[in-house]
Amino acid sequence: MVPLSILDLCPVPEGADAAQAFRNTLDLAQHAERWGYRRFWLAEHHNMAGVASAATAVVIGHVAAGTRTIRVGAGGVMLPNHAPLVVAEQFGTLASLFPGRIDLGLGRAPGTDQRTAWALRRNLQSDADDFPNDVAELLAYFAPEQPGQPVRAVPGAGLDVPVWLLGSSLFSARLAAKLGLPFAFASHFAPHHLMDALALYRREFQPSDHLPKPHAMVGLNVFAAETDAEARRLFSSAQQQFVALRRGNPGKLPPPVDSMEGRWTEMERAGVAQALACSAVGSPETVKRGVETFLELTGADEVMATAQIHDHAARVRSFGILADLFPAAMPAAA
């Protein structure tokens, strides 16, 4: 079995605040470590009341300090929002504090709306079109220091910080292949180009000092409960949140409902179904079939599971069920 990992957005449920979200995230990470998940990644989003992981490097430090062995990383840092040197210094610091445990996933989207992107950067001169150059600059900061090098990442230079490229299109797949980097596809919310991107990445991959052969991770929503009906109910929180986002009114993660009837239009229902098509939702038996089918379809080297579940205990239980379903994946992942 392939290794299993977790992508966490530090969800802020209705009735809670960011402080509670951070406590929940650390608790989930500690459970994930005991269960043998390989990685626990946090994602950068901004100006979203239901996502608390905006200061991604800070939250990674919080989680890494509260765990001992699990790899902790960014899934990812949205590079257009940051100077490459700043990212290199941040993750060089994390790698120095937690040697051998830090991953850096890079995305080329802003992770927010255009007005917020401007507020983050103060201008939009650096944008997604500069992404390949920014990635190359960042990789150079992690390389061993050269004599006379005028700008260095301190700490950062010469440290082993695995860099991943994240994406939902062919662009990042092609760049990851060209640079010989591991690739993670955001199929958990944008699955349209999944198979084409994986095929392109594997076909065009060029071995590098970073990676001798292609290594692809895929995102999958996993909502597991004792019954199919209860899992579908838990899933309704993510569906509601997605509808609110599409309407331009993102908020905290709403509690689940028994039915989505009357809560979305037919067009919205179809749009959410398409966006969240890569999902395994149901009882343990249903989830097991869903994950196995997804693995057979993609041939992925790793699966990164995510779940926007309102009740923290139910979220922990869902990831616990997944770990129980695939114990053979866990020893290799530890």
C-alpha cells in the first residue's frame, strides 16, 4: 500500500475561533503520528473565516513542536505571495528546529481573492507568471553556499528541505517534471486535469539531485463514519462551505445537515459534485472501496487525505477509520 498523509486547513467551525482550531489541529496531528500517517501538511489561505492556517510556517512550527516523528509541511506555501528568500529563511529555520521532518510544498495561486493578494504583497508585480523563476531562486537558497555568494538564506543554505510542487493543472506538472521534483495534485477540490497531469509528469520527468524518479501524490476527500448515512451527513459541512465560497461569501465551517435540499441550486449542486468528485464518503466498507478505486485509477505514490468536518471528534474518528482500513500502508509511512 502507498503511504497515507493528511492535509489540514485548520478549519474554524461555527461556534469556535482560531485558537480552538489550532488546538484541534495539534490534537489531530498527534493522533495521526500515533496511527502512522507519513505527513501532516497545512495549507495557506487568506481572508477566509473558516481557515486558520494563513501564517502557514507559524502553524507548522506549532504542530512540529507538539509531535515527535511525523513529517510536517506546507501543502502549500503560495509562492507569489512571498519573496523566495523569506520562504527559504522560514523553512530553513523550521528545518533547523526540527531536522528531517519539514516539507515545503509550493503553489502558484494566491490562495485568496485579488484584493487580498494586493494587500499581502502591496503590489502585483510578482505574480504566478514568475513562478518558475521564483522556484529556481528558492531552490538555489537551499543549495550549499558558494564562495562569494552575495545573498544567502541563514538558516537555509545547505539544509535538506524537500521541495514539492503543487498544482491543479498541466503547468505545475510540467514544471515539476522539468525540475525533477515531487508533484502533488490538488484533486480534492480541482480534479478536472488529474489524469492528464499525472501522465505528463511521469512522461516528461527528468531525474535530478532532488529525486531520481517521478513521485506523485494525489489529494482525496475522506469522510468516514460508522454508516454511509452518517458520513454523508458529515460531508454536508464541506458541501455547504463550498457553496458559500462559490457565492463569494466564505465563512466558518457550518454544522452538518440531514439534507442539502433547498440549500443549493441545481447548478451549484452540479458544480460542487464536480469539484469534490475525488471523495470517499461512507462507512468503512464504502471508504475502503473508494480509496482502492482511486489508487487503481491514479497509480499514486502517496495519498493525502483531507476532510472539512465540523465536529472535531468526528474528524479524528474519520481519520482513525482510514488508518484502520489500510494498516499495511502505515509501517512504511512511519
